[in-house]
Amino acid sequence: MIGFGLRLAVAGGREALTRLVIIAAAVAIGAGLLLTTLAGVNAVNAQLTRYASMYPQASAGDADPLWWSTRFDYFHGKQIIRIDVAATGSTAPTPVGVPTTPGPGEFYASPALRDLLAAHPADQLGDRYPGRDLGTVGPAALTSPDTLLVVVGGTPDQVAKLPAAKQVTSVGDTPALPETTVNLILGVIAGGLLFPVLIFIGTATRLSAARREQRFAAMRLVGATPRQISMVAAVEATAAAVAGTAVGFGLFYAFRDPLAGIPFTGMPFFPSDMSLGVLDVLLVALGVPAGAAVAAQISLRRVRISPLGVTRRVTPRAPRAYRLIPALLGVAVLVFAIGFKPETSDGQAAVFLPGLLLIMAGLVLAGPWLTMVGARVLARYANRPATLIAARRLADNPKAGFRAISGIMLALFVTSVAVGVITTIIANRGPAPVGSTEAGQVSLYLPEDAPATPDTLFTDLRSITGVRSATAVRENPDRMNASEPGLIACTEIPSAYGRCAEGATVAEVATGLIPFRESASSARVWPAASVPLGNLQQLPVMSIVVDTDGSAAAIERSRTVLEAAFPAFWVGPNVPGDFESDFADTLRGWEQLANVVIIASLALGGCSLAVSVIGGLTERRRPFSLLRLSGAPVRVLRRVVALESAVPMLAVAAVAIGMGLLAAHLFLRAQMHYTLVAPEPRFYVIVVVGLAACLAVIASTLPLLERITGPETARSE
């Protein structure tokens, strides 16, 4: 029967060959996207692994230890990772990515950092790394081609005194990955992309299922057994899936390098990171054909039951309203969490994740019911034949109408939740607004054991063009009873940060002259301190605040002067937006990933709809042909097909986005007490363009309608 099945698939006539080619092409696209998704997950894992390798754990062994300290610096809002190392002997390990361990006064820089060093004056960046340039850090130590990394050598005594210094006897060991991050990645991708891919492949393999049912039913009537029918169907579906999967592998490797350059996570990948493991290859190479065979078995279940099952087709049972219950339960769980949020992270995950999963599953379950209700409403108010026919057919079999667009609904829901949460967090915790006082403020926080401030530091800072003031904030000895941790003489408070209370000579101030989560204000009145003005100079400096005009040159020159004065800084001199920029950049990376998921899922949805429309036209060629013979214009039939596809898709998109933003708002209220901030117009533009592309794909299939519904179709059947 295997040979017979192959003969039917390959040599069964023009229709069979066309069906084989279409299914293979659809499976190729789906398999290629599936491989890209798996390779993307591997690439993200490689990025995270290299990032974690910059923070090795202290270790002991037979080798001489290597002193290691990892710190952060900033330039133009971008993070520079600085690793200080010092070998204690000839057998000390060498850092990954460099040929030798740099000695005192030597350094290696990543390619991206070398470009910055060459493009900017030394007093803005290069002076932070005095010494001999030994060369370039290799890709093995970089998370991305754009990573800014410098490996600086020092003496063991110097590096041992740096923050977070540790001794290591081995480097390059694969550390444990941040599991929660990887789970989040997998959750977003699995929910937003893999599901549409699998639906697309399943839809493709069910192409012309009704026609095949009729053919197999005829074979049953002439004596074929259910087992033989199953074998022939499985061979036909598997042959197309195998061919499509092979082409999918070719597509993946052809486009792998361009795909690696797309910054899905905010940073581009190395092409070698977009790799496939043995398990990935086996999963796709065996899983897709096996899935196609299973889909063929499911689509022919009525034929296996009885050879007359096809002819006894009846109207499917209408979905009931109870399908809404899971989605409503999920919303209720999130509402409940607003007032009863668990204290622990595990407890919060136990509440939020089931709530979101209930909504996701509920939307898929409720989709046919929503499609049926919408179709009935459309039929009630329809005033054109095409609208009435399309609405009646959708209402008659809403499951078939919803099947091809279920992936779109799930993807839009997941990405709406992600974009809503990310946009709101960035709006509440993002960098300082451009032009504000905070945007031009450079601060350096000093530890208790910091060396004394150089006498010429403030003179050097104030001589920089664009610097308005340079101020030292000293440590308040009475921190238990004080309202603020710092002290400053009233005459030294820059006017942009406020003034002292009436009659005070020394004021209590925030460490950076701006209270936590507040903005700088010239109207702020700082409370008087109990420390006499004469004793103020005896107290240690806890921070240095430089107020600039906000220009990049003034900010970077100030950083360079501060780093040169305090080379053992714990955290590099920063502006209020630096840390927030890191956080916001990370979130924007996830937002970008969500946008990629939207585009990919809508593209898949469009392909699924196209395959579904083609399959529907093939199966209904006789009814449509009879309608044309009875006088129905072709344009009416085109409207019927377009409405059957477009109306459920647009309705589902609106429901999914609305539910996604509602879930995001409930999550934000429960977890952070934030109110949802509407996504940027870019999100809606992407969705509208994606939906328009889906409609265009549907429109591209309509010319097929006129060709396959001619009078000869009615005569031949």
C-alpha cells in the first residue's frame, strides 16, 4: 500500500500533483520558521551563557589563581563591561577570548569598543583605559558583535582591592543559565510563534481533505479496509511533508546569516549561535512528517468509521456559551490577585501564570462560539447576498472558520500582554526626559573606604566646557534620625536642586541631590542639619554630583575625569538614565521580540488563511459552479470567500488585543500598582499592516475562484 499511496500522490493526475506541491511548499515555510525559532532559542541561550561567564564563581585548584573583577561603565548611554584581571603565577588561567592575560598597564578591547575609541576624543573615552592596547577580544567572550567589553590588566594588589574581586583557577566553564529568563523566552515564543507554526503546518496537511475523503470513501466501497485507507492517507501526507521539511532545512540554512543580524533581543547574534542541536534536527525532521500523518488520520476519521460517513454529513453541533468560562475564570484570578497578592515570588507565579494560561486556553476554546455569535449577528443585519451567504456558512460551521485564525488570536493576545506591560514599565521607570536637569547630571557614589578626594578634582571638573557645577555630598553621621543621608553647605547647593531652609547653614540632602523617584526642583527646600558648618569638611565624601548642560561631550568628559580620580570605583559615574536605560533597553529587546512574534504570527496566519481558502474553494467548487450557472456573478462569490475569512480574523484580532491589554492592566495593578499605559502607535501600525498583509494574501487566492468554478465543473461532477 505504500507504493500505491506514493503513486496516488505523485502520479495521481494534475490535481494530486498540485496538491502535493502546495502542501510541500506550505510545510517548507512552516518547517523553516520552526527551525528558525529553535535556532533563535539556542542563540539566546548562547548569549546568556557568555554573559554569565563574565561573572565566574571563585574557585580553587592546582593552578595559580587569577584575580578577577567585573564592573560597569557607560558611554553615550551604552553599557561598557570592564573586567580587571591579574595573574598571580605562570599557571594562572587566561581569560576567554584573549591570547594572553594582560599585565599592568595593558588592555584588550572588543571590536565595537575599539570603533568607539577610534571615533571619539581620548578625553571622552580613551583616557579611561591608559596603557598599551594589546589587541581585540575574540567572539568567544562576547555576547554579541555589538558588545562593549574591555579586559584590563593590573597587579594582584590592585585588582584584589576592586569591588567584587575574586580568585579563579579556571575560566570559561559554562555557568548555570538564569532559568527564569530562559523560561520567559520559551514561554513567549512557544505561545506566540510555535502555536501558529503548528497550526499552519496542520492546515496545510489538511488541504483538500474533503476531496480525499470522497476518494477514500469510494475505495472503501470497492473493498478497501480501514487500515489500507489509513496507510494510503498517511503515505500521501507524509510524502508531501518529507519534501517540504527537506526544503525547510534548505531555507533555514540559506537565510541563517541574515537572520542572525536581526537584533531580536536588542543585540544581533553571531551567525554560529543560530545553530541546531541533534534533538532539534530530529524533532523537526521526524516530528513534522509524523504530525502530518496524524493530521491525515484525524481528517479521515469518518471514512474509517464507515464508507458512507462522507455522504451522511450533517451540520456540526453548535458551540455553547460555556466555552467562555475558562477565560472569565482567568480574568477573575487576575482581579483576585489585585487585592490578595502573595508575598513570595513563587506564590505570585502560582497565581499569575495559571490566570494567564486560563485566559489563553479560554480564548482558543471560546473562539468558535464568538465566531458563531458574530456570524449570526452579521446574518441578521445582512442586506447583500454575499454577506448573508458568508454569515450563514460561518454560523453553520464556526469551528472550521476559526481553526485557521486561532494562531493569530493566541499570538496577538500574548504579544498584547507583553507590549502593554513593557510600555507601562518603561513609562514609569524609563530614562530621564531629554533636556531635564536629571538628564545632564553625572553622579559618582563612593564607598566608605574610598580614598580622599584629590585637591584638583573639582577644579578639573569645573573647567570642562558645559559643566555648570561640581558638588561634594558628605555623609551624615546621624543617619538614624536624619531625613536624608547626605549633608551639604547651603552655599554649595546648585540652584537647580533647591535651597536651604530659612536660617540653616548646612542642609540634609539626598545622595544625588534628588530624592528617590522624584525629579530635581529649584523650589525644593532642604531641611537644616544639626552638624555645624565648621565640622562639615571633616566628614567623608559619599557622592560627587556634576551638573552639566546635558551635552554628550560634557557628560563623557566628566565621567573620564571622575574615573581617573577614582579608578577603583564600585559603579561607574552615571547619569540618572543609565541604569534605567539598561533596564529599558532590556525591556525594549523583549518588546522587539514581541513585535517579531506579531509579524511572524500574522504572516503565518495569512499563509494559513490562504491555504484554508484554497482548500475551501477546492472543496466547494461544485456548489460555487452551480451558483454561477444559476446567475450569481463571480464578484458575489469573491465577496463570500473574502467575508468568510476577513470578518472572523478582524473580530478575533480585536478580541485578542482587548483581552491582552486587560490582562496586562490587571497584572500591572496587582504586581506594581501601575495603570496600563497604551502601547505606542508603532504597535498598532504593525498589527494593522500585518492584518492588511493577511487580507492581501487572501485576495491573491480569489482569482482561483473563477478558474475552478466554470460550467465544466458542474458537468464533470
